[in-house]
Amino acid sequence: MSGNYNVTRYEADIPMDELIRDYFDYEKTHKLCQACSGYAGTWGCPPFDFDPKDYLMQFSKFHMVVDKIDNSNATSVDEAQEWLFKEKTRYDKDMLDMEAANPGSQAMAAQECQYCKTCARLSGHPCIHPDLMRYSLESIGSFPVNLVHDKLGFDILWSDGTSIPEYYLLVAGVLMK
């Protein structure tokens, strides 16, 4: 599969008090996570041995980074998803690079951690890639759907497995001190 697609990056800064007040509800996101087949399947997923709100409170703002992948040239659902997974690898690296450039910051991951074929958590061992594993916004209690809509003015789209959405989004960013 090959094709041409464009990626457009959007960024917005959200003060931490606003993120927690308007976009944080760990009880609700945790219930959604529990319904996922991957629940507790990686160290980036709940349940956690820390309070996600306390974790967020260590930072002063969230620098949201959204990459919009244009699917208008995709000829199949598989091709559009191939583009998404290719871009996720690049995107997650970009977030780690932003973290490295901002001492005291913490990158977030787009969606779930995918660095290991089988996470060490499943065998009761610590993460073997703590240098790479990062939490997603959803896993620590925030709602990217609302953030993107409110701050950038467009919506997150999904495929039903048979149709190609107009675009896919990668949503994460960096928690800043």
C-alpha cells in the first residue's frame, strides 16, 4: 500500500488548573478503560499505584499537540490505518524529543503504549522501557475529544472498520513544569 497524505500539526497550551477543572474525570475515564480489552495490559494503562490528579498537579500547564492525518487520498481502510500507525511512531518520538528539550516536563503518548509486543506488566515485572513508556491523556483521566473540540474547533473521527474517516488525529502533548 502506498499513497500520499498530509499531516497538519496544531498546538495549544492549557493551564493545569483548567485541564483539571474542565477536562479531568478519572472515575469516568477509568470506567471506560475497564471496558477495554487492553485494560491493565500495559504499564501505561490503569489501574495505577498513584493518584492521576496528584500526578497532573506536579505541572503548571499541558502543551497539547495534535497531528491531523488527511485520509482523502486513502484507497482503503487498511491504507488509512497504516498511515496512522506510521505517524504514531513518529509522533510519539516527537513528544519524547519535546520532553527532552524541556527539563522537568513529561511527554504524553497518543493512545496506548506499543513499545513491547507483550508488556512486562502481564508477567508481574516492571516496565522494561521506562525511558519510552508514557501515559495517554485518557489513561490518566482527561478527555481528548473535548479538548480538541474546545481548543481547536474540530472533532475526533473514527472508522467503523468499513469506512475511511476524513482524517485521523494523534492527540497528546507534554506536561510542563
